[in-house]
Amino acid sequence: MNTMNMMHVTWDSGLVVASIFIAFLASFSALDTVARFSESRGLNALLWLFGGGAAMGIGIWSMHFIGMMAMNFDMPMGYNLSETLLSIFLAIIGSVIALWTVFRHNQITLINIFLGATVLGSSVIGMHYIGMGGLRISQPIIWHKTPMILSFIIAYAASAIALWLAFRLRNNESGIIFRRFNAAVVMGVAIAGMHYTGMYAANFSESMTVLPGGLGSQRLTIWVFISTLVILGSNLFGAMIESQIRVSRMASKLKESNEELRQMALHDPLTNLANRTLFEERLHEYIAKANQMTSTFSLLYMDLDGFKIVNDAYGHDIGDKLLVEVAKRLSQVIAISDTFARVGGDEFVLLSNASSEHQASLLADKLVKTIEPEFIVESYELRVSLSIGIAMFPIHGGEAREMLFNADSAMYHTKNSGRNGFSVYHTSMSPIGRSQVQLKNELWRAIHNNELRLYYQPKLNVTSGEIVGYEALVRWQHPERGLKSPEKFLPIAERTGMIIPLGEWVLNEACRQLAFWHQQGAEHLTISVNLSAQQFEQKNLVYIVTRTLGQYRISPEKLILEITETTAMRYPQESIKILKELKAIGVQVAIDDFGTGYSSLLYLQNMPATELKIDRAFINSIGHKETDPRLLSMIIELAKNMNLNIVAEGVESEEQQRHLVGLGCNIHQGYYFSRPVPPSEIIIAATKYQARA
């Protein structure tokens, strides 16, 4: 260094900074490129390998020569073309071989890192010292051994760090750009450190002169910048093109998945009939066509009589198989041009081209008689009957909701008149009639006279055995007719508007019970409360929830409000707004009965929900050869990708439990663990689930 001082060697700070920046830029480009190499196959992978190696090699070489030109001698320097080209070749080929050594397998080992670092470090050392040897000077460079050896150590260490970081940051997970930026800084500093340590080892004789010929500094500077911009620019351009292609492919796959999900979700997974969503679409089409052609059609609302008895006596599995057989038998007498759908547990609807009450009555009578013969299900002889309500367009309703409402009312009229038959809608059957007013008054009495009860069904983490929370389910302890299940009164409550005060009572009672459990020491428990569509659309919903939480001093995250997929997607933009307001106060939201309707993936991914509950229909399909298991797997994978908690409801067998765990769903709820029970039967002190109730 004394010799250098005597020669008055100074450093151009601007070029020093530029060299370090190019080292950083090359490192960042290489990290991005090798990530694409890891994700590609065949020719694309080979192109990205050479692209990444060229980016790294040219970047290191450019940094080296710009660093050399940062040394200001008293004379203009020249460079031998052969040594200069050889140094470029060593930098590029060493980088390509090193990257291939590390990335040829999808796992990193010490041997791979050692081999890759040896190749890359040796090529960098060769590039540097051959490049320095390319100076056209009259006397050889005098090298100090200690900094020279130190530069070797830094080269190998920097190479190992660079390859290790490149491998670790090969996947495009969240926050990867920031981490690659930081890694590129580390790599750039390491590369620059090796170069300037090597430069420090070089000493030049005071009597040294520059030999004529070769590449001049100015011309070489231009080539360095051009080659650097070309290589790094090509990589950047290639990355942009590849990203556009990737985005295009992802959009195409998303569209295909959306269409596949739509097609699968428009049909009931158990019976393969149209579901409520498809039925409502067809109903609107029927109405539009009838209005255009001034024609009429009929809507038949059907409900099985005695199905609940079969379900309770033989279990849901037999009940599901009975529904499949009922659907098959009814389908045999329904015209192909008609729309036949399953819209509830044992409820079916039919859109028929029957254009008169007489024709619709003949069809209904035929359907009733078709169900009368016994069904043989797994050696059991089962009998059910059919109650049908008929509504004609337009005399019994000029729009979809009114027709459904009136056909449903006619069906209930059939049930109340002895079942196993059909009724054509008449205004005397209106819910504002005497019987409905009486039921509405009884519901008011139930709320104010403490006749409603909440039962609780546990949600279990089957991996740890811990009960993580409970779902609150309402029952009606009728003073004359005993305990009534929700399907007996909630539909009426929704029709009459009583669902709003009833829902507020459920929310209040569930939070009161949860506060009591928390006081007993079970502060980890959550409570899930179902919201009806009318409740969810209340303008003061957030106020009611906030007031109730404050009244019982419950942390908002311990309350989970469940809305059905159908409710969420009825007005998706408004739903997103409401969900964001609930999220703002800290309340969790679950999408219930997921998969029973058609959800746009675009809307669903924007909904700030925290939990997704898979509908029991998909759980019941496990193990059935006639059902397609792909949709269940697709739904679970979708929820995982959206970072949603997944809950499987309706788990009723060990086979279902094992299958769900295999798919990655560990939170289960269903009869296999416990039926809904009153709070008096729940022992909160037990943190682990011991036995099925």
C-alpha cells in the first residue's frame, strides 16, 4: 500500500457507490430469477437457470471492473481483451454451475452448499485476479498475502451465503420481496467486500508504466454498463413477461375453478338434484318467460311426512339414503323439461309447465301416489308420505318470493289437514290468517314468558381433544306441545318478522351463558350464534352486538356470528360492508352451510370472515361411492388458502372424522361427539373431551 500511496492512487467515490449498487442489483435479479427457475420445468427451467447465472455472473464482473476503474492512477489504464473476456466467462459459467449444483434437488444440504460455494467462490476469485492481471502495465502487481487470503475466505463465505439465501427465498410467499431486498443487500456487501479486500492486497510499483493497446478505460466502462443493463434488463423484462403469463394462467385456472365450483354447487351433493340457488334462478327464468308469452306455470312445494321419525329412529345415514331413493322415485314421474330441486332437509320443489290447476293437481296426485309404496333401505322397510302445496303463476303470485311463500303455505295447509295429499293455494291459507296470528302471539309469549331454551353443541379440536367452543341452538319449550325443535317454528318466525326479537334473545342468552363459563375459568371458550338473513341485514346489528358484549363484559373475539353462505351472497357488496363493520369491533364471523349455494370466489375472498363451516351434506357424502369427494377436498383447500378456520359440522362417524383429519380439518362438531344439550349437562371444568354424549 505504500507503493500505491507513492503513485498517488485515489478512489472515485461515485464509482465505488455505483459498483456496490450494481452488486446489489445483480444479487436481487439473481434471487428473483432462481426463484422462477425453482418453479419451472423443462426448457423454461433451463432458460431461467442460465438467465440467473448470467445475471449473477455479469453483475459480479461489472461490479469488479467498475471497482477497478474507481482507482484513479496518474495515467489512463488499458486492459487486455483476452483476460477480460476470460474473467466474464468464469463469472458466468461459475454462477450457472453453482446454481445448478444447489437447485437441482428440491432440498438443501451442506454438501450441495459446499460444492456450490466452492465453484462460485473459485470462479469469483479467478474472475477477480485474472481481471486484475489483465491490466496492461509494465511491471507485475505485488500481492500482500494476508489480505489476499482474506479475500479468498470472503469469496467462499459470500458464495455460501448467496446460495443459501437464494435457496431459502426461492418460494414466492407473503413478504418475499422485502426479504429478497434485505438478502440482496447482504449479498451485495459480501461481494463488494471480497473485491475491495482483493484490491487492498494489490500494490503497484512506482516505476510502473502503461503498455500501449488493449481496451481503454472509457471504452470498457461503456461496455460494462451496456452489458450490465442488457443482462439485468433482459432478466427484468423476462420476469415481467413471465409474471404476465403466470397471472393470465392463474386467472384462467381461477375462472375454470369458479365454473367447476359453480356447476358442482348448483346441485345438491346428496341427491344430485338442483339446489335452492339453481331453483331460484330457474324460477326467475320461468317468470320472465311467462310474462313475455302471457302464459302460466305451476310451482309445487313438497315435504315428506314422517321423515323425522325415520331420521331419529335409524340415524342420519339411513335418512340420507331414504332421501336419495325418494328423489329417484319422484324423478321418474317428472318431465325432463321441468325443474326438480331439493331445497331443505326433506323439502323438494318442482317447477312444472302444467298450465292449469287441474293439470297441476293431476301431477301432484301422481307424485303423492308414487311415494306411497314402502322403501327398502339396507333391509329396513320404511314408509313416508308426501304433502304438497301448489301455487299457479300469476294468480297465486306475480314474483318469485310470493309464489314460494304461497306454495309453502299451501303445503302446510295440507299437513294441517291430514297430510299425504295436496292443496292448491287459497287466500284463506295466508300467514296473516287466524292460525298464523295465533302462532305469532305464541312466539311473543315464548320470548317474554321464558319459554325459549338454548342448547349447546361442542366444537372439538380432535387433535388435542380440547373443546374450543359451543354453538348455541334455540329450542321452544311449548307449555302444551312440549319441546319444539327450531325447524318447527323458525320458518314461521322468519315469515312473520318474529325472527328479529327471537334472534336478539338468543344473542343475549348465549353471551350471558358464555360470561358465566368464563367466570368459572374457561376463558378460552367461544360461543357461536346463528344470524338469520333478516338479522344480518338489520341496520343496528353492530350496535346490538356491541351493547350485548359490553353488558356481559365479553371480549369480542370470543363471539362468533354465523351466517349462511346464501345469506352472505344474496347482496355480496352489502355483506362485505357489514362483515367489515363486525370485524372492526373484533367479532368473528363464520360462513355456515358452505357449499350449499353458489359463491363467487372473487366475492368470497374479499369477505372478512374468520371461519368456514362445511355443510353436513358434504360430511354425510363421505364414504358414499355415488358422491364425488372432490368438492369437499376443494372447499377445505380453498379455506386453507384464504386462512380461514375450518369447522366440519354434522360429523356422525369415526370414518368421517378420520377422512376429515386426513384432509386437514381438525375442528369437528356433530352427533359423533355430542348432541346439543342444555347448559345444566355441560361440565366446564373438563378441558378435554372424554366420551361421546
